[in-house]
Amino acid sequence: DEGAFASATREMLASGDWLSTTLNGAPRFDKPIMIYWLQALSVGAFGFHEWSVRLPSVLAAGLWCVLVGRFARERLPAGTAGIALVVAATSIGVMIIGRAATADALLNLLLTAACLDGYRYLADGDRTALRRTYVWVAIGILTKGPIAVLVPGAAIGLYGLTAGRWRELLRGALDPVGLLLLLAIALPWYVAALMIHGQAFIDGFILKHNVERAMTPLHGHRGFVGFQLAATLLLLPWTPVLLGAAAGIRADFRDELKRFLWIWFLFVLLLFTVVSTKLPHYVLYGATPLFLLIALRARSAETGVWHH
């Protein structure tokens, strides 16, 4: 994957075509354009090196961890924020994906930003956070497509319904400023790609790399029913603490924030259990809530008080 992304970025710079990506001269519809733009900017500034192609992922993973710590400082008990940041930064999955020249570190940053700002909107009525949510989703659509809508939409929507905040959900979903931001950011490139490539773009990106990926094991990436649950080993060395946190899940659902965190993770787990293509890093789309739950569990063990 790194070789494909890096080569496509090099071909973009060589051709001067910043709207389309190719691999060995053939159109590459695997992912939208954003990660190639960022890699091309990095390579243009620093030259073509392994580290320069990976730099956008490194920065995205670092910001991802910072967002986790910041949210913990705002919403969780004192002393939890540092633990949450350390948990995120030292989990094997983040260390790997944050050093890979692919779109996933950036996508995880954007999913985290969108979900946490969506929670801020529902919890506090913060319309600025709502509009930021639309921006993060729009950039996510340019990074990896529909998954950038599906995960935040489901996590925020299901939480809002369980909290009885359907009016706020409806107002948020129909916010005219947010919708305009979404369309202004995400739509132009998709229109351009469709005008340039026509049906080939629909067949390659929409049908093959989204619909077909969900329906059949793309590139032979098969797995067993519990594959995504086993993939939580990407949270090592913190997976044992996660098991302890999971023991209190029933009680956690009585707390609104913890319920939101569990809904977010469980939706990702269920979604990619159903999706036919199995890749271990998919579970990282639901890792942020686990970082926060693990931090809560670790903090409660440290203080001798079990927070449920």
C-alpha cells in the first residue's frame, strides 16, 4: 500500500495533474485525492524520501493523540487527560498506522475530530462545534469516501437518540451553514473526477472500492466472524485494561459520555464484522473511544475508585 500511494504521488507531481491519480500510468481510483495532495506538498517541500511521503501520516497521528488528550481534559476526571494521550500514542496500531504512507492516519484524525465535535454539539448545544463537524466530515470524504460520513453519523445519531435528543439531531443534520460547508469542500473534486473519468470513476471508486469491498473480500482479504474483535490487539499494550473496562459496560451505559464512547466503538466493530473485506486497521476507526475508556479505567485503578 505504501508503495502504491508513494508512486501515485510521484506520478501526480511528474504529470502536474492534481485532480487525478495514476499508478504505473493507469488511473488509480482506490482512494480520493486528499492524502495525495498532502504527500505531494510534503515531497515538493522536502524532496522524495520515505520520511517525506510518510510525514502527513506522522503529523495526523500526532494530532489524533492531541485531540484525545484535549477531549479527556475537557470531559473526564482530573488526571485522565495525560493517561489518555499516552494510551493513544503508545498503542501499537497508532504507532504503525502513524508511520505508514497511506490515508488511514489522516482518516482517523478526521473521524475523531468529527465524532468529538458532534458530541460537544449534542451535549452543550455548541453550534460552532457542529459546523466544525461538517468540515471534518467533508475533508474525510476527500480522504476516504463514505466511511467519513457513516462512522460519525452513526455514532452521533445513535447516541443522540438514546439520550432523547432527536430535535437537536434533526436541527444539526439540516443545519444550512454546515451543509454548505460540506458541499463547498467535498463536492468540487468529486464533480471534477466524474467529468474527467465518467463511468470509470463510478465503477472504480464507488462500486469497486466501496460497494464491492463491503460485499466481497476485496484482494482476498477474508477473515473469521470475530476478526475485528481480535484486531483490538492493535491496542496493545493496553488491551488487558480494555478487557477490564468492558466488564463495566452495562453500568457505563447509564453515563451519557461513556454510552457515547461505547456506541461509537460497537458500531465500528459491528460494521466491519458485517463487511466482507477484513483488514485489522479497520478497528482503529473505533479506537478513540477505547483510548478514553482505557484511560478512565487506568485512572480509577490508580485512585482506587472504580468509575462506572
